[in-house]
Amino acid sequence: SSNSSSSRQYHEIGTVVSVVQVVATSVPKGCFVVSVAGVCRFRLKHLHQDPLHLLGDVEQLDGLRGEALADRGDDDEKLPEFLDQCRDLFLAVLGPSNGSDRRIRVVKQMLDTLSTSRLVDVIGGVVKTSVEERQQILETVELKPRMALVLSLVRRQLEAMKAPGAVALRDGDRSGRATPNSAAPRRGGTLDRLIHSDSGEIEELEQRLKDAKLPEMALRAAAKEMKRLKRMPSVHPEHSVLRNYLELLADMPWSRSSQDHLDIDTARQQLNADHYGLEKAKKRVLEYLAVRKLKSSLRGPILCFVGPPGVGKTSVARSIATSIGRSFHRISLGGVSDEADIRGHRRTYIGSMPGRIISGLRSAGVNNPVFLLDEVDKLTTASIRGDPAAALLEVLDSEQNNSFTDHYLTVPFDLSQVLFIATANTTASIPSALKDRMEVIRISGYNVDEKLHIAERHLVPKQLKEHGIGAGHLIIPRSAMSVVVSNYTREAGVRSLERKIGAVCRAIALELAEEKPIKSAAEQSSYAHTTDGVVGAVLVDAALVSDSSLAAAHSSPMLADGPQLAQPIVVTPDMLEQLLGPREYQREVREQLVTPGVAMGLAWTAAGGELLFVEAISMPGRGKISVTGNLGEVMKESASLALSWIRAHAHLYHLPECVEGTDLMQGRDVHIHFPAGATGKDGPSAGITILTVLISLFSGRCVRSDTAMTGEVALRGRVLAVGGIKEKVLAAHTAGVRRVILPAQNEKDVQEISEDIKRSMQFFFVTTIPEALQAAFEGGFQVRSKL
């Protein structure tokens, strides 16, 4: 019958249990770990299947815990003898076992407190047996046969332990596949191999810790955790945690360091070969090497390169590591919002790991690498996960980082020999306390000439190699490259320029692959000989683009299986629209200012400097001023301040329709506009430009067309210093402006500009507004005597 068939699927004798705890597991999800406690034996008599469950009729076979139900067979006079033998043999088994096992300590305490039946069951549960043997103990209800069975199992394990070369089996092994004869250990068996393998790995780890030359505090921590690891079974959940921690201690470069290359000339050549310009950054590195050469115990400086994207901040850090012979490791901090990313997680958490600083040192393998903390200005603000910027304070403080403590490592590590280099686009978003710990080196954008040199030495050869085009088969004249720089890119760096050069190479490669007819260099020779240079594998004079050079270029390999060219390809400015599309940008250039109320200012942006035109008109009205052009509050305040100063001093500047005692704005409105309204503008540096525009509007005189200006103005008539001078001067030079009015306090900033640009321009350093007006207008601007 179905009932008898289903009954045969189960044992006749079972155990009634009570559920103690139910815990959901995270891996795998949807599973539970159930802890139960045995109550009594039962016999299964009949099974019944209802619509939802399988039910059974059972019979209780022994007493519940705490009941006074007598053990069956307790009146047998031989029971005490069996009990004494079982107890003695079991204690002998426990003798050589691991005394730290909590289960064994509990069993020793229960030997004298449990009833006879309970004691036999406990011993049967602890002794090494198979699943079938445990079921046999469970089904032996009568006490005396059960004791005899358990006694034989205890004797078997004791004999196995005394056998020569035997390996003590673990009490916790519950494989369930043992046979009555399998309890005797077999040499070379699977269990032996696992035990010896784990032991060998621990010994290897212990030797690695000895070779690591740990400091005293780390050595004490390692000894303590190694002692715990040796006592802990490999199946214990904390075993892998302890092992990972000890492996980290062994892998950390406590005493391993690389030898610095202190040859200053070699380092200078390396830096110059890798980067064009960046003199301040190169000088600072050479200064560090010079002092390091004189004093070997110098702590590493903490530098912060600040500049627009694409100017080479990250690459110069890698070049510094190469020049001094150190390992390089980069840590990207953009978007980091958890303090544990810097300091690490505490080992009490599941899945804990060390922070990025300690992990980076482990990867570098030495204790004095060059660490690049990229995008340090992109760290997120404090949250419930802590403040990562505050966690960096200890890392970047040369007075504290000699004992940096990671939450996972828990022992101090010396970071004083690490050369930290941070990069940022701006210092505005860096907390002041963090910025105070770094030496800020500003890397400004490149001018057109510098970009051409960078394209010559780095970008074009790199793109030719990446696109499989041989050197000499593609020639980009300097004038064509200047068009790419001016009309297809608008950035302070060279990242977009590299992409555009790559686009040119891809377009040429496509035509070569399709074997389309390409205009040869011979057909373009009239153009090639009129250019001032070319950009290819190298920049050369136009005279070098001759028949002999073209023949040499033809003889060099280009594509292994591709078409061969009769002449190299010369990219002309006219071809750029075909290769790159219409020109994307039209930079502001110098214009002839023929209308009063217009002047040229200079602005700083994240992409470099820009020429900024300011316009103003006057109309009948009620004395109101309107300012448009997507301006910020600071710039609007600058316009209001400039107008207030002019109204207070209008009688000194011979302004028409203005006599002393009358208001300049009486009966009129003024509208000031900044073109390119889609671009946001803010800052005080347009103050002198706005004031000059208003003076030009009210006086009817035009501002000089070859003059641009920048500076903040104050109500007392002073011209105050502003930032971004180098970028602004480069923008004026690119636009053809040769006269620039700057605050006198910014004269020091002009020293950063190349001598070629300074020789081609005229600078006017002014302290007061009248001095600025004298330089802005043709023939100066006369001021009426106050007398």
C-alpha cells in the first residue's frame, strides 16, 4: 500500500526535537539555519497524508527531560560496572584530545551529573561514529544493549588512537560515510592529506611572517593571532578571517624599500623628455632630489598639482616616479564617500578589508612608493559613513603619518617615506584643513605654441603608432595643426587635441583601407612649401619637405598588408573640414572698437582664459541700470560699484551734460551686456572693464582696440589683484591683443609667462582707476583739477 511504501522511506525510531533558534543566511539567500535540541525517542507507527502535510502516529519510548520516568533496565546489577567502564574509556579518549574544545569541557562536567540513560546518549553523540551507527544507538531503546554498543565504539576509537602513526580524528567530523572499519586511520588518506596540507600552509605563513621583519607591535599582534589560528579548526568561520589578516601582515613592506636614483641630471632629462613645460613641478621634484641627496632621512613631500583637465597632472606624477626609480601606485578618490575606504573596515564586520592606503602599499611592495591621490577635490562631503577628507588628514600630515593606523591592520605603519602627490582641478572644494597639509603647485593651461610642441613630441607619434600609420606617410603642417588647436578644441590641456589628431588618423586610415584616391604630396607641394613647418613624426622647416624627404618617407614601412603610397599625405587646413567636419569654435579675436561703450576684458574658465567683450548703451529713463549675460551676483555687484564710483567722480572727467552737483544718471537708463549669454559668468575681475565701458559710454570716446584689461575695483578708486593672470594673458595673445592692463599686485604673476610672449606684449600695471583709464584710451584720459 501507499502507506507501507511511504513508511519504508523513514526509519522506525526517531528523535523529538524542540526548535531553539532560526537564523536566515545571507549566502545563499532564502535559506535558514535551524538549531534544535533533542527531547526524547519516538516510534513511528502509521503515516497519514492530508492535503498539505504528512502526518504520523507515534509512540514515546523514553522519558522527557525532567520527568521521573525510570530508565529501562536500571535494576540490572551489571549496569554500574558497564557505566564505570564506559566512563573510564571515554575519559581515556578525551585525554589526548584538544582540551580547549568547549564541547569536551561540557561533557566532562556532565559525566557526574547526568542520569545513566542520558549519559550513554551523550557519549554516543561525541564518540567518532558513522551515521548508520548513530541510528543504531538511537534505535537501541533498552539501556544495557545501548551501553554495550557505545562501550564497543569507545574502545574502537581508543585502539585507533594508540595505533602507530595514527592521526587523531576531529570530533567535529560528521562526514557520515564511515564504515565500522573506517574509524582506524589510513596513512595517505584524504583526511590525512587535508590535515597535513593545512598544517604546511600555516607553517609557510609563519615563516613568511618571520621573514617580513615586523616591528615589535606588529610582531606581538601576529604572534597572538597565529596562536589562535593554530588552535582553530579550518572549518571555523573565523579561520579565513584570521588567515587573511596574517597574510596581510606578512605581505606589508615593513622594511622593504626601493633605492632612489639621485642623479639630478638624469632626472631632469627624464622629466623634460616626458613633458613640455611644467617648469614649477619639475623644479620642485629636482629640489626634493637635491635635498634627498644631502640628507637621506628626508620625509617625502606632499604635493598637490592643481590645474584644468588634460594638462598632464597624472602623467607628470608617473614621470616623477620613473625619474627617481620608485614604484608608482594610483588611488582614484573621485566619488569616495566612505571613511573606511581610507582607514579600512574593522575586522568585526563581515567582508572587512583594509583601506586603500594599506592596500596600495601591499600592491606596491615597498614602503616608499609614489602615491598618486587622483581627484582629491572630488571627495564627497561628510555623511553617516564618516568624512573621507578628514580621514586623509592623518595620511597627509608629515608629523603624524609615521604611525598611521588602519582599522583593519590595527597596528601603526610608517608612511613618512611615501611621496604623496595629489591632483585637483580646483582648490575651492578641498577642505581648508586638508589643503593646509599639501604644497599646492598650480599647472596652468598651454598656449598654442606649447600645444604644437606637445603635438610634435608626443601626440602625433602616439596616434600614428596606434593607427598603424608609418612615420613620414602622414604630414600635418603647423598651420593646419594651429587650426585644429584654435577651431576644433577649446581647452586648457591637450586631451581634446589628441582626440582630434586621432580622428584625422582614422579618417586617413579609412581612405587607405578602401584604397580611395588621395591627393598626393606632389599635388600639394605648392602648399607644403609655403607653410612655416609641419607636424608629423617631427616638426621641421618647410624647406625640408622636398622630393628627397618625400622619397625617404615613401621608403619607410607603413602598413604590413595595406596599400603603399607613391607620396606621403599632407593634411591642409582646407582638408580639415572634410576630415573633422565644420569648425566647432570661433574664438574671440581682436576687433576694431569704433563705438563708444565697448571694451575687451579677460576672463578665466576651467578650460583656460577667454577674451570677454563688455557692451553698454544709454537711453532715456529714470536712472536705472540693467545687467544681462547670465551673470552671477558678484559680477552684478561689480557693475553697481563701478557706476557708483563714476557718479561720485563724474565732474572730474569732463563728461558731457554733467556739471558738479548734478546726477549723471538723471533722466537716463543704462544697459550693460556680456555676450555669450548661454555661458555663466561671475567674479570680481571684470570690475575695471565695466567701469571703462561706462566711462567710454558717458564720454563718447572709444577704448583702444588693441587693449584688454582685468582687475577688481574698490569704491576708494583702487584696482585690486585677481587670479588666473597667466591664462588671461595667453588668451589675449592668441586673440592678437598686444596691450594688457593688469593690477600692480599681479606683476609677480607675469613672471610665469614665457619670455617670447612677454616680449611681444606691453603690460600696464596700475594701482588706481585713473591710471587704468590713462592706459585704456588713446592719448590718455584727462582728469579735471579738483581746484
